Amino acid sequence: MVWLEFILASGIVIFAGTKLAYVGDKIGEAMGWERSWVGLLLLSFSTSLPELFTSISATGVLHQPDLALGNNLGSVAFNLLIISVLDLMEKGSFTRRLNPKLILSGTFTLLIILVFTGFILHPLPWGFLGVGLDTFLIFILFLFAMRFTFLHQHKGISGNNSLPGNRGDGFLRWWVFYCFLALLILGGGLWLADVGERISELTGISRSFVGALFLAFATSLPELSATISCIRMGMPDMAVGNILGANLQNLAIPFYADIFFRSGYLLAFTSPVQIITLITGGVLTCILLLGIIYRSERHFLRMGWDSIFMILVYLGGMYLVFRNPGGR
């Protein structure tokens, strides 16, 4: 029965994520937003809902900070691995087609990863209202990144990558449809996380690894389905904008988890093994940025070399998390 539940929940998430890409494009067209911003904001927010509620549940109900952080930080790495799937669909180097404006959100992702790593190594002993100052500062940095990215991407909009605003017939209907799909993703994602936790209990492996691999995979299915749908619709900037936006939000989610964690400040109770997951996500982000900047057309077995390196880095990082006894 647990595997049947997994299949049903996955089906709900994949269906909603696929439709979400089309609906997001329609809303962006009505609002006059660039497609990269539609992915960075609309798609990433709704597809990150499972990670948000899974992490809150892990800290507020289960009192397991490593499970919560493993879920968020593991999702950062897994979301970037999705780009390798996109490369297979494109039959060649995928990153050379991307808008250079995406470099800014990728750079902010890397910056927050570095700050996050420092706070895990040395958690701040201060906070307020039960929330650690470290997770609060990360959340403020996230808000600044989103605001700065929006202003940058809408400065002097021109070209066919921008969408003319047209708040005409059906504008409200698209927003209602978007909210409905977001609720479907939320329900399916939470169901997936619950099923994944029940399956993982049978294996006896560390919570850090369970969060970084299994829960991260389960709660990242919305990003996967929405991103693949964007590619099929010929919108690569929206696809990668979704991935980078989801990663920024995953790095900010520990702030919400810290609010519900009543045993102290969240990062003070976090295993150092989470640093491996963070570094893995940071290296993968660097490879993506290099791919966008260098725009190489070289490929091997229908995949760009940047995607091949991303697969190897991800597998190596997950192996180190699995082998590290600190996460048990």
C-alpha cells in the first residue's frame, strides 16, 4: 500500500506541476513579466510549498532539525540536478541558450549558501522570539535577492523574452487556476513526504541522508514536472528561473522552521554533515553559472559537459552524506 500511495501522490504532483507552467506563462503575459521572473517567483513559490510544510512539520511536530534542513538543502542540490534532465531533452548543451540575466539569481544563491555554511559552522547565540538571528539574517538576504533580481530583470525590458502586459479576458481565471494547482502540489507534496518518511524508517539510515536524498527527491517532484513542461513549451528561461527561485526559497525556509522549533535556535541543533549538502549545492550552482557564461556547444553522449560534471558532483556529495557518521 505504501508504494501505491507513492505512485498516486507522485501522479498528483506531476499533473499539477505540468499544468502550472502553462498557467504561469499566461499570468506572466498578463502582468508583462519576463519569463525568467515568472519562473523565479510564481512557479518556484508554488513548487516549494511541499518543502516549506515538510520542514515545518519536521521541526514543529517531529522535533528533527536535521530532517528539516536535509530536506531543504538536499532540494537545492537535487533541483540543480534537474538541469541534466533538461540537457537530455535538448540533445546538447542546454545552458548556452539561457538568458545571462539568470546569472544574478544564481550568484545570490551562491552567496546565501556561503553565509549559510558559515552559520552552521558557528551558529549565532542570539535571537528573538525563539528565532535565531542567523536564520533571520538569511531570510533578510533572501528578500533582498528577490527584490534586487526583480529590479534588474525589468530594467529596460526589450526583446522577445519579455512579455507584453495584457490584463484582459480571463486574467482572474488564471490566478484562480494557479491557486488551485498550488494547493494540489501542496497536498501531493505533503503526502509524498509522509510516504517517504515511512519508507525511510524501514532502512535505518541517517536523518540527514533521508532528508537530503529521499525527502528532497519527493518534495522536488513539482519543480521537476513544472521545469520539464517549460522546456516542452519552449521556455528555457522560465524553467531555470523556476529552479533558481525554488533554491532561493529553500534556503530561506529554515527561518520558518526555526519559528516552530521550540527546543532552541535551529542551527545550533544542526549536524555539521549538512555542510556537505550545502557545498554540493554551491558547487552545482557554480557549474551552472559557468555554463551560462561560457556557452560551450561541446557535448558528450547528447549532454553538455557542464551537466555531466553536475551529475558526478551530486552523486559524490550524496555519497559523502551517506558515509558521514555525523548525520546518523
